[in-house]
Amino acid sequence: MNDTMKAVVLERFGGTDVFELRDVPVPKVGPRQVRVRVHATAVNPLDYQIRRGDYADLVPLPAIIGHDISGVIEEVGTHVTEFHAGDAVYYTPQIFGGPGSYAEQHVADVDLVGRKPENISHLEAASLTLVGGTVWEALVTRAQLTVGETILIHGGTGGVGTIAIQIANAIGARVLTTAKAADHEFVRSLGADAAIDYTSTDYVDAVAEMTRGEGVDVVFDTIGGDALTRSPLALADSGRVVSIVDIAQPQNLIEAWGRNAAYHFVFTRQNRGKLDALTTLVERGLVRPVIGATLPLARTGEAHELLENRRSYALRGKVAIDVAGDTVALPTRV
């Protein structure tokens, strides 16, 4: 085994030019760990927030960041029986707990690792781990969305939104989502029952019209700001709001109180159970990751720029990174 690997290292906090591709030591494997040859990773808003320095106290520099992995196990620890060398797996590395996924190899605690779905590529699988686990936590564990309920998903074309639409549809909910008019056909193809053009329509008014004044049972906020502060106005009585966005300022929740609303704020916790549930949905053909752009590992900075400025591009779904190859697929600029 070669003792070094290529990795993209964050030398300092700042813009998209702070990454450096270099050779670093391959981490050693503990008794309950596996060493994975990384085939693909992906970019999340959490990643560019870390890069900018939003979580500087939690990320000692220099650091290897990144929170999605799909690859093949090359070595298992002495106490690992669940997996063997050669198994294809996918997972989210421990957040703020060690090296991330922007590297050719990664060592993970075996309890975080799930079997990769057989009917999708490594690029697709790597585009599912963090967002899929987040959506499962938000809709299934927290909101407990059930068949026949109505959900409003803010930001239906994003990495999280594209998966949320599919999982909510698989659950049997009626799915409303916000998206630009040009994306309405796309979000309907994922399983949305109706789409609201947030650039020309007030989503609260649109929801009232679509639900005949009753409101939705669940609001899933992937955006924050106005999407969070006004969400109670779109809720039915005893509705639930689930948000995955930091709250930048105090919120006036008087409208929520009047509706007996529940609020859930989700910073996802990783485990194999969520991945196994996602694998089942994927292999049944109910969920498929959406990739809007792909770049090789050496162009990680560009991948960050695409996601951070996604409104400047016709970007749908995730930005993936081809660690084992040199795939390039870019969205058009708008």
C-alpha cells in the first residue's frame, strides 16, 4: 500500500482559492474502522460555510473537509465483521470530528457506513449521503410526515429539495414546492404535485389558494430568511415547521403559537440506519439523486464557486466531485 494519497487541503479560511492539492499520509485503520478508496464526493453549503470560516472554532487548520463519500473498502479493522474489502459503500464522514472526504482515501467508524445502492453510480451515491440523511431526519424522524398530508418544500431544485420532493412523494404526501417558472416541469418530474414561482408569487397566498385556506401540514425550510419567518402563515392547525438553516436573528413566532405549531431545527446526525432506508428507496426506484455539475478533485474550488453562486447558474441538484476520474460537466450560466 502506498503511504500517501492526494487530498485537497484547506490551508486558511477564505474564498474558493484557499484549497491546495497535495500529498498527505494515508490514515491508519482502528479496530472498528474501515479504509475506503474514495470514488466520489460532493459539495454542500456546510462545506463552503466551513471554508469561509463560519465554524472556525470547530475546524483546526490545516484541514481536509467534505461530507459525502462513495467508494470501495480497501481495508477493514480487526473488529469489523459487517463489511469486507471490495464492498461498495457510501456515508457521511463524522462532521467536525476528523478528516473529510476531499481525498483519495478515507478512514471511517464502521457504524457510519452503509452499503451503496447497486443501481446508481458512485457520483450519484456521493450526492445522496448528507442531503439524504438530512431529509430523512427532517421528514421522517422529526416531522413524521404521513400519507395524505400536504407538505411545502422551499427550494425544490436544490440538493436537499430534489431529494425531499422524492421522499415526500414516496411517503404518499401531497407535495408543493417553490421553484422558478422554468423549473416547474422539472420539479413535477421528481414528484411535486404543484409548484409556486417564488419570483412572482407570494408563497403564503399560493398555499392558501392551493389548500383552499386550510394550509399545509408540514413546511420544510431549506433556505432560511423569509422562507422561515413567514412559514407559520402557510401552516394548518397543529402543523410542523422543519428547518435545516441557521437562525441569523430572533424570530417572532406569534403566528406559530396561534396554530399550535411545532418547530424542529435539524443538524443531521449520521448513522447506518438512515443510509439503509435510503438504499431501499433508491433500489426500488423511488429516489434518484440529481447531479447538476461534476468536476475532478483538483478543481474543488470551482465546485465550491458553482454551489455558492448557484443562482448565477442553471444548477439543479448537487455539485459532485469525481475523485477517481476527471469527469467535467458544468451547468450553463444564467
